[in-house]
Amino acid sequence: MKAFFENQHNYETIPFSVMISDNLNFLPHWHVEVEMILVLDGMIEMGINTERKRLHPGDFAVSFSNDIHSYTTAEESSVILIKFLPEFVDGTGMWQKNHRLLYPFISNSAYAKTMLCKDIHGEMTRLIHGILNEERLQADCYTWMIKGKLLELCAILLRHLPKAHADQESKHAQSVSGIRLVRAALQYIEENCTRNITLDEISKRMNLSPYYFSRLFNQVTGMNLKSYQNLLRLNKAESMILGENAPITEIAFECGFNSLRTFNRWFRLMKGFSPSELRKNHTYP
């Protein structure tokens, strides 16, 4: 998992990437790229701003620039993950602002908020697999083929998915304001994750009441402040365990845990194995 603002790598040819990702887990984060996923196997829970949904094979999701989004795989999942700069579509990136989708998840289930007819759903699936194949084969003019298929995919989304109406703009403006506050809070927590940040401290910094901030933070991230802080610390600790030979006790304290017992308990709870098991099964070069 990785949190907070993700600064995408430099693109070698076109401002675009596609890959198959297994067992995707990512803390709430955001970036300037548009991100789309198609679930291939298993189940994955995704959060986009204040919406959360469990996605099954055949389901899609799209998050636009600076949307706070997260992934959680409880057991197993496999998805096709596409990222691209919004201006890759129309030269300006304004298409995503002028055609704001009402709901970011797309499913073939009759019980879903957003459902597409079978032909449209099948066409989107075909385009996404076609994009992946073009990237893998890299035949002549493959970047043109990728852009053509991506343009068609975006056009289908904007033509067939429900878009927000004028009477929803006030609610959307309030939501955007809240999301900006949470982004600022996530950045502050990331930069100070090794020390204990209290609800009173962070809510005061955001100029909100503790009750309102707690409610907003939980709504956007899907977890409370303490759980989020501990996950950040655990991610840092996991990286240190895999990357260096420092004693686990030293790593635990450096990452902000005040006792080895607490560290071990949270690590097993959130990761499914102990720190010592992680180190034992890791081979250093």
C-alpha cells in the first residue's frame, strides 16, 4: 500500500500506462492521471472520494484527476489497470471537467447503480483488452492504436454513463471542498506519520470540528484516523524490514510504535503475518 499524493513516473513514449495487477492494495491517494480498472478475477473493494463498492469480475471503475481513491483486496484479485494524463484525450484535459460522471463504478449487475447494456459493456471490455495487447506487442504504430482505442473508450463512458445535472452542482461543490480538506489532511499525516497525531490536532489544523472532520475522514478513506496512521507506519516498517537488516524492535520504534507488542499485534492484524515471518521469508541479495 502507498498513501497520499502519488507522483507518477516519467512516460517514455506517451503519457499512458497499462498493466495487470494482482491483489491490489493501496491506501487512499490521488494523482493527476485518470485511472481506470477492469476486474478480471476475484473481488476488490475500491473507494473513490465518498463512494465505495465491491467490484467483481467484469466490473469497471474510473477515477478522474485528483480523486481520492483506494483499493483493498481481502483474498485475491486481478485487474487491468490503466493510467493516463487527461490531456492525452483532448489536448487540454477539460473533457473530464465538462462531463462529470454521476457515479464512478460500472457494472453489469441489475442491482448496480450504474449498469450498461450487454453490447456496450462488451465493447468496453474489448477495448481495454485491446489496449493491453497493443502495449504488450508494440507493433508498428502501436501508440496510435492505443490512443485510438482509449479515445473510443472515453467516448463510450461519456456517451452512455449518467452525468451530473445542474441541480446537483451545489452538492458536488460541497463534496469537492471536503475532498480537498481530506487531501490536505492526508498529506500532513503522511509527512508526520511517525508521531501521534490526535484528532483534535488535525481537525484544528483543518479548521473543522473534531466530529465533522472524523466523519468526513472516515467517509472518504473508509477508516478512522488511528487506523490510517497505523497503516502508514506499517507500510514504512514493511519497507524497512525488506530493505535493511536493522533489528525489528528498532524499526518498530523508528516508525512511531511505542511498544514492540503493539507493533507485532497491528502488523499481524493488517498484514496477515508477523514482522519476523516477513523477514524470515525474505531473501536479501
